[in-house]
Amino acid sequence: MLEQIMNSSNFDYLSRGLEAANLRHEVISNNIANVNTPHFKRSAVNFEDLLAKEMHLDDDGNRMAVVRTHDRHLPIPLRGKAGAVIEEDESTTMRVDDNNVDIDMEMAGLSKNQLYYNALTTQLGGFMTRMKNVITSGQS
């Protein structure tokens, strides 16, 4: 029973989201710490876009149909599970010293990530509570 709970899609998505939020916090903290380091390039974490592709969602959040054009084609692409990826932003320069960290944007991103993390922990806690209630229901 515990294995089924741990392997459920809700638990899987929420736990990977928490891992991504934790990594994003570390990356943003590193960006903030290096705000005055010459030639430093900020990094960002990409997870939600990769998760949407894994779930076959389009830009509007609607599930895309997977079409098989031949009987020997696999019905779902074999891509594996999406994980958080750190990407360096080489495209911008904020200052003369070639640093591209905007402290206001990083602080806003940190706040947004904290709200995201809190929402995920609330959802995961609710999921675990519901599973506990299912397991313990009917017991005296």
C-alpha cells in the first residue's frame, strides 16, 4: 500500500516540484550573492516547461492529443521524467562590468518561488493527510 502511495502521480509531481523549487532557491541565492561580481552571468531553473512537455500540455495548459500515424509507432514518446535544469542567461548584460544580475528581479523571483514552495508543501501535506485517512478509516 505504501509503495502505491509513493508511486502515485500526485506524489511524484509534487515531490519533483519541491525539488525544483529548492534548486531554484539555491540558484537565485547564488545570483543575489554575486550581484557585484564582475562578468557573472545569472542562472535560472527551468522545470515547469519541461513538466508540461512531459504531460503533453500546450502553452494554454490543454492536453495535446498524441496521434499515431502508423501501427508500429509507440503511442507516447519515451522521454522519461522531467527534472529541474539550471540554465545560464548569456543573453543580457545589466552593467558595464558584464554582470547581468538585476537585484530587484531576483528578489521578486525569490518571493515568487517561496510562495510556490509553500503551495506545494500545502498540497503535499493535504495529499498525505488524505492518504492517512484512507489507510486508517475503519480502524477502531
